[in-house]
Amino acid sequence: MDKRKLILLVGALIVAIGTAFAARSLFIGASTPKAEAAAKVPKGPKVLVAQRALPVGTIITADAVGYQDWPKGLVQDAYFIDGEADMSKLLGTVVRHPITAGEPITQGSLVAPGDRGFLAAALGPGMRAVTIPVSARTGVAGFVFPGDHIDLVLTQSVKGQGQGQTLKASETILKNLRVLATDQKTSSETVDGKTRVRTFSTVTIEVTPKLAEEVAVAQTIGTISLSLRSLADSQSDLDKALATSDVKVPNGASKAEEDQLIRTALARPSDKGSTYTTGGDVSRFQRKSMPAMSPSPAFGQPMGAGPIASARPAGPVVRVTRGKNTEAVVVGAK
């Protein structure tokens, strides 16, 4: 090969290699300032955010919220800042507006106990609040706190005709009711870091409109007692609801949607599966069946009129009016 051509080829190769290194240095130099600029962005304070989706009516607990680093330029005055907010005062408050997971919690999104509208905000959609009078004996001696779930047990005496023995009976009429307040307190009281146990005269519970009617009637029948539910019962009730298809998780539902359906199912009150116990189940000297009741009065007679033993006519009855008098005549009667 000609010496001159060889020199030109080597020179071109050197120029190509130099160009490649120059281009590589250019790209690296362009990205480095961006990385340095990103590293120099000042971190803001830690703000309180939701650890999961918090629908309206959710009572704030320690596992529902947490502090997280937030860009300084995006911090607002309504946020709860770590080191400034009193976490003990936030526990027990109720969510007023829906909060998504990871969203900062603002002061206007929570309602504190004692504030106007607190109890209404604590109610779930379509739910009602009713109050029941209790005593130390019927109220689990004060070991029931707002947020607990209870069952209602109705105790009554059923009298029969004459001087026969009455039937003593109790039955669980409603299950899995959430306690909203005891007396006028919607949160538990702590003294020296320990929850104070105290008796109360009334308890306010969350029910559906239909169950509210049942509670109102039950209070006129007999004595209502509270039965505190174990936390482990919620999981067993959920397994039963899933097995019987009472709770259906749609296909393709996200983890957040599935958790919301499960939490709704766990908090659902019910009047199904009622159980009862009579005096005869407890003592052999008590009766187990209903006492004999007075038969119904004859057709056309007011209650209490005529002999008690009068029976309802078996055949068809025709009302016959003569002038101002109306009487019931049994067709085919002699």
C-alpha cells in the first residue's frame, strides 16, 4: 500500500475515535447537571398521609395514617406536619370527605369528637344512630368503648292465662352493631396512658333504618343487654359471608376495592341467625314452652266481650243489617 494512503487511513481512524469520545463526553456532561440538580432539590417536612383509602365515616386509628416526606413547595398550611401536629388528638376523629391512599390529610377533612356534625359524619351511608339505656349489669360493666362491636340480647317474661308459670326467655336479636358513643362521649378516656373503664347509662349504636325500628320495639318488650364481640369473630363472619356468597368480590377488582368490600362486610349489622334460651334450658324448675294463651274472641265481638272460651266460627260469615243493627251470621249454622 502507498505510504501516503496509509497515513491518511490512520489519520481518519484517529479522527473517528476522537469524535466518538467527544460525543460520549458530551452526553455524560449533559446528564450530570440534571442528576446534580435533582439531588439538590430540598426535601420538605413530613406530612400526614392516608395509609389506605379512607371513606366517609372512618374513625382514624394509628394504622390508618402515617407521616411521609413531601416536597417543600407543595406543602400547604392545611396539612398536618410532623413535629407540629398532636397525633393523640387526631386519633378518634372521623373522616368527613373521602381520602385516597397516599393523599395528605387536611384539617378540614376530619371532624373531632365534640364538634358539630361529628356523629353524623361517623355514620356510614344509609345508617342511623339509636340510643339504648343500659346499666352496669346490662352494659358489660363499662368494658364497652366507642368503636367496639356488640350484640343485643333481649330478655322477657311471657305470661299465659290464669296463674300458670310464666316463660322466661332471652334471645340474641341483633348482631355486629358498632358502638358510636357511650353516654355523651364518642372516644375512650385515657389516664396516665391507660384506658379508663367507667360505667355508663346509655350507649349509641349504628344500625340500618329497619334495625332501628326493631331496637325501638325491643325496648318496650323487655330488658336489653349488651354482649361484647371478640375481634376474632369478624374474620369468622367474613369467611361465612364469602362461603354463602353474601359478599361477592367482582373479577378484576383491585386490592383497594377488595379491601373496601371486606371492611364493609365486617362492619355490617345483622338480625339473621337469632338464637334463644328459655328458663327450662337453664333450670329444670322452669318451663321451656309458651304458656297457654286466651283464645281469640268470637267473630264480630269486641275484645273482652262474651265468654273467654268462645271460638272463632269455622264456616263462612255474612253480615246482616236490619235497620241500625248489624249482626254476623254463620252460613249453615243452626
